[in-house]
Amino acid sequence: MLDLRAPTLSVDRGERLTREGYRREFRERDAAIRNRDSWKLERRQHFEELGNESWAAVRRGDWTEALRLLDTEQRRNALTEVHQGDVRRRTVFHRVRVAQKPLTPYMQWELNSQRVRAECGEHIHVVSADQVAESEREGLLPEVVVLGGGTLYHVMYSETGVPDGAIRHTDPELIERWENYIRALYRIGEDVRDYVRREVAQLPPPEQWNTATDAKTRVE
């Protein structure tokens, strides 16, 4: 267990952004970053990936097609191009993904997706739910992005995992505390490629689940 407590993050502070407003602002601010890294913490175990063809294949039960779509030449080229752009701007976007066992169907899919991202240059580490337990005594950690050391986004979702915008925070002390916390998790985390090889690759295709509760209903 990591002996480290996450900073507090109040939903009553900061500026609320709509889904489209957040996406637009994120792209603009991310593109402007030079010589500073960014950090993202991903905690929820289920999201709805709207408009994603691979995720749609999972939803209709076609696991083979879902995996194929995650690993196309076109996707790899696009991911590699993003990574090369980061290299030119001297910035690294780090992801920390909390994986809680047993893995939900979404997590089984996402970790395969993140493996491909890592193979194309992204920096993604996985930590267990036990490693963040000290920070979750009063509830799950939030979804957080610290962008270029200047902006913190508390990313919001509906109960079923549908994107719902974000709350923007710009307080320098708050941003520094969260950046340090996510960086500490990243340091103790495992490269997603190694994690997938050990914990995910051998799993059978996911079956049906209840998205309203984020719980699997598969028969063991």
C-alpha cells in the first residue's frame, strides 16, 4: 500500500466546463505546451466510449473485431504522430491507470488499447486499487488531468460513465500537489505493456455486464 494521501479536490471550486467546451479548451492548451510534462490519473473502472468503433464491437460481443480495431496500421500511425509531436515540443503526457480486480470488461478492453498506445510511445503505468487505498477512505479518487503544470481538470462523468465535461482549476498550489501525487503513483506503477502480458493477455473475451452498476454479470 502506498503511504501517500491524495490532495483534496472540491467540486464546488473551479470553473465548470461543458463536454464540448472542455474538449476544445484541452486541445488548445495541450497544443501550446512547451518543455513541461502533463499527468493524468484514471480511476473509474467503466466508461462509455462514445463513437469508438472498437468499443462498439465489445458492446455487441465481437471481441476479435474489437482487438483488431485497436491495432490497425492507421491507429498506430496516428498515435505515433501524436508522440512525435510531443517529442518536438519536449513534453511527455503521463497516464496512471488504476486497475481493480476482477477487471471489468471495460478495463480488459482499455488495457489492451493502452498497450498499443504504449507501443507507439505513450508513457502509461498501472497501479492497483490497493496502492491507492490510503487515498480512498472516503470515496474513489477523481479523474484528474494536470496539463503542462498550469491547468488542472477534474474530469466529470455520468453514473454510467458518459463524459460530462470538467471542472477547471488554476490554483498553483493545488496543481503542484496533484502533479506530485500522480507523479509518485507513476513512479511505483508498472508499465502497461508488462501488466497486460501478465494479467490481461490470457483472459477470455469479456461477457455481458450491467453498465448501470459497473458490475459484471458473467457466469463464472
